[in-house]
Amino acid sequence: MRKYEVVIISKVGDEEVLNATIAKFENIIKNTGGNVDKVDRWGKKRLAYEVKDVMEGYYTLINFTAEPATVFELERVLKITDDVLKHMVIKLED
């Protein structure tokens, strides 16, 4: 298993929607055999440029341990989720 981190920039909105979106990604990691090590909510920040007609985003950092197949599934779901503006998954060095 390898260590990864993902930064997710979500649309700013209702607190319940944000929590549900983050929980959805945590569940994907757990259900595909991964392990969520830490979830760091950075909060609402102004974007450097407009993304999908939005100027503010909610930043979340998730550190997790998983197999590469888990990362492929996570990225697939991140790409099709409407509430996600941007994301980046990085493999950490051991």
C-alpha cells in the first residue's frame, strides 16, 4: 500500500452538502480497501482565477493509504462530481 494525498476544491455552499461530499470520498477510499489517515479542512478561500463561474472554493486535504486501483476509482468519481471544482492526487514518497 502506498501513501497519497488529495486536495479537493469544492463549491462553497451548504455545510451539509460539503460534509456529504467529503464523506463520499472518504467512503470510496475505505470501501476500495484504502485507509484514511487524516482529513484536514482548510476552509473557504478565494480562488486566484474563476473556475466554472466561481471565485471561492472550500479546500480539503485528505491523506490516505491505498492501492493504485483505489486512486483510479477516486479520481474517476472526483471528475464526475459536480460540486468539485478542482482536485489533485499526489503519491507521497515512502
